[in-house]
Amino acid sequence: MTNLGEELRYNLRAHNYIPEEVHHVVVHDEHGREFYVDVESFLAYADRVAYEACYGLQNIDASLVVVMKDGSWFSRQEYDGSERFLYHLAPSLDVAVEPFDPQKVTLCEGEIYIAPDGRM
């Protein structure tokens, strides 16, 4: 069995974070409403949650997100029935932004059609 609180703390440590660096945790109710909760109260709950992190159904809500104060975040990932936290780096905002030029990049593979008015 995997304890959700221990799993989150492990992932924080693995990426050189401590719980105090969590800005908030995003959770949803049964109607899909989004709530932002503090990490202390979330961990108090998560410490009581144990689940089987193996092949089969995903037990922990896939919409759970842990947002860090530096803008990075952890999301839930399920692959072939095994679930875990996945770390995402915050995108850099210190970049030179230029107009999009479809001649420079490959955005799609195969044939696509873009109508003159921009509709597909």
C-alpha cells in the first residue's frame, strides 16, 4: 500500500522541495468544482489515505495538482494502471518572444488545411 502523504513528501524531497514551498493544492469535489487548499491541511488528510499503486484502476483523482511557490507543479499521472506524481518545471518567462512563423517550426505532422479565415 502507498500512503499519499508519504508519497507527496518523497516527491517533494526528490525535487529538492519542502512542504513549506508548496503554494497550494488543487482538489475537486464530486461536482468538479475546484478548490485551493493549504498544504498542511491537505497533508493531514493525505497521511490517512493509503491506496494500491499498482496495475488496475487509478485510485487518486487525476486532477490533483500541487502548485509550488516557484511556479512548478506536480500532477498525477497514470500509466498502464500504475499511478504517481509527475513533476513539471515552470516555463521560463525570460525568453525573447517573436511572432509565430509556421515556416520555422513543425507543429503538426501529416496534411492539414487552414482556411483563409483561420478556421479548420
